[in-house]
Amino acid sequence: MDGIHDLGGEHGFGLVKPTADEPPFKHDWEGRMLGIVRAISRPRDWNVDKFRFTREQLPPVEYLTRPYFDQWYRSYAAMLLGSGLATAEELASGRSTHSVTGLARPMSAAEVATLRTATARFDRDYPGQPRFAVADKVRASLTAHSGHTRLPRYARGHAGIVVAFHGAHVVPDENSQGRSIAEPLYTVAFALGELFPEQTDIGDKVHLDLWERYLEPVAPS
Amino acid sequence: MTAYDPKHAAEHHDEIHSHVPSDPALRVKALESLLVEKGLVDSGAIDAWLEIYRDQVGPKVGARVVARAWNDVAYKARLLADGTTAIKELGIQDGWAVGHLKVVENTDQVHNLVVCTLCSCYPHGVLGMSPSWYKKEAYRSRAVREPRAVLAEFGVKLPTHVTVNIWDSTAELRYLVLPQRPSGTEGWTENQLAAIVTRDSMIGTERELPTTSTGG
């Protein structure tokens, strides 16, 4: 979706405010929210792309103004609502008025010691042949859709060079709709001046990890 | 329980907004109580995760990786080839967002800068929680458009003969910058080296590390 979350290249957000050192969580509730997200017994059909797509649909004013972990809260609340696991009234009161069945019991404190080592991987076996190879010139597609995608607006229509191939990874556009489909994933380098012509081209490059469906071949000139 | 279709998330957001308390601390407290009552979460497990990412996992983990790579060229080669496997050699166990870890090396000619323009992807297992500016609009919008101006705001002034490689984390690969080893650190132990490696140098918003060792 073309939404407020797609911030690359946008103007008007002012200077970056570096911080030398800051606590991992500014407020206790932020750490609790992180803990809830890591510890919750989740339906099998939730995944990271559904989470991201849910967050992207926060009203733009809220996306830009709410604290980061409050956006996590809003997204998980929306997912609980959408899965029929909680009602808005329950979320408001903190009291359960209907019980949930069909989900595994949640992890215990003791189990966290093992589960912290779990690593999610997104590469999958792929029977087909990759369409592109390292050093190929490609163009990022202009095609957009209203669902979740990881092709940022600022790259669309621009040409770059494939610099790495990573095998097939689960496609976010599909995964966010509950379809676990893998496709070749490439790292593509774009000259900064190709993406943003006002920038003097002195060799700086922006690299994006892009799925095959986001790319079109460019005939050698 | 019904299948979750995020196409309707905007409506869910509206419904939640009109119901829940306005104070985020109260909202999260109500959420935890509700989930405990429904048997979907164990408060002890929340405590355990919070403790891990507040007290145990942070930039010090990534600093150990950098220090080893500086002191061991064979390790550095393995790290650059496959970050996910190489960090396990050091006994680094935390797996959050390091399943496809790509380490990119700074040199005299190249400076690397990591961003996530679409959300705030970050290699949590080696760097812990991300700094606030990394998640804010100014950094996410500008790092890919005017990287040298952004770097200057961090005090990094790059000469034009140094190329900037920006890495926008659009897939599940996560990027960690291997900063350059400062001169004057020959013969230092790994602990001494790790003590000078900063969070920002592994994101790429710092380039020249000071050689005032605090480790031992």
C-alpha cells in the first residue's frame, strides 16, 4: 500500500536527533509491551507481514505521533480484534467476558530461556530458476497495489544492478494475505543520483532487498 | 477464533481508538490483564523477555563480534560470508532478527549506513533495542536521500573519495556494520577492543572510534 509508513525520500521531518546513550525502554509499559509480543500464544495465521500491514493502516496522524511501542499495542489490539480473540470492550476494561479456545498454552518464564535462541528464517526451497543473476541490470516495477508490499515508492521505476542473490524468501505481499509463497530475493544497488537526481553522483549507492516480482529486466544498451 | 485478514485493520484501529484508555501505560496494563485472564500470556514470561532485552542483550553483544573480527582475519572472513552462522561461534544465542544477518565492512574507501525506511527493522539479537532516532521519521526518510547530511548530523564528515553504501532493510536480511579498527589499538585484547565499539558505529552513524579504552 502507498501509505504514511513508506517514508524513504520524504521531506519535512526535520533533523535527526542523535542520542549518545538511552535506556532500552523509556517507560515500563514499553518493556511490558515488548514482553507481551514475545510471550503471547499466537494463532497460527499471524505472521510478521500481517503485523506490518496492520501497523501501516494506523490513521496517518497516529502513525506519525504515537510512541513506537504504542503502535505495537495498537497493532496487536487490532489483530486480537480481527481474530475474534478480544473485543474492544475487553481491551478497554482488561477483563475477559468470553474465553478463548484452540490456542496453545502460553510459554512460561522457564521456557523463555530456550525460546530466546529461536531464530526465524524466511528462506525456502524453490523449484524454479531465478530470473536474474548478479551483475544484471534491472528496473524496479511501477506496479503498486493496496495490500502490503516491501517495494518502497522511492525505488519504483528506477534502474539498478543486482549485487546479490539470496535464494527464495517468503513474499511479504502474499504472506500478509496468509499465503506462504517463496520467490527469489536479490539485493539491488541503485545509484543515489538515479533515485534522487538532485544528489551529485559521487558513487553513493542505496541497496534494497527485492523479490523477483518487484523487478523487470533492462536490456543491455 | 476467526482467520485474521489484515485488509480490515483500518476499521479495527478506529474501533479500538474509540474504546481504550488514552494513557498508553493503562492500555498496555489492561492488555496484559486481559491476556492473562484469557490464558494467552504468562506474566512471568513477559518479565523474562523484558529482562533479556533490558539488561542482557544490547550493543555489547555486537561489539564482541566486531572485536573478534578485528583480531582474527579468518573469523572476519566467515563473518562476512555468513553472519548468522559466525555469531553462533561466539556463543551468541539470542535469535531475534538475526536469522539472515549480513555484515558489511567499512574500509578507507567505503562507509556503510543501515536504515529501514518502511518500518524499523534492526538486528535485535546482536544490538538489542534500537535507539529512538532510528525509528523516527527524520532518519527513515532522509538516510536514503541525503545520507551525507544525515551523517553530518551525527558528526561524521565524509570526504568525497569515500563512497556511502546505504542498506535499506526491505526484506528479512538484517545488516550490521563492521567498523574500521582504529590505529593505535595493535596488541589490544578482545575485551579492550570490544569496549570501544559503539552502537552507532554498528549502524553506521559513527565512523572513527575513539581509542580511549575502558575495558580490560
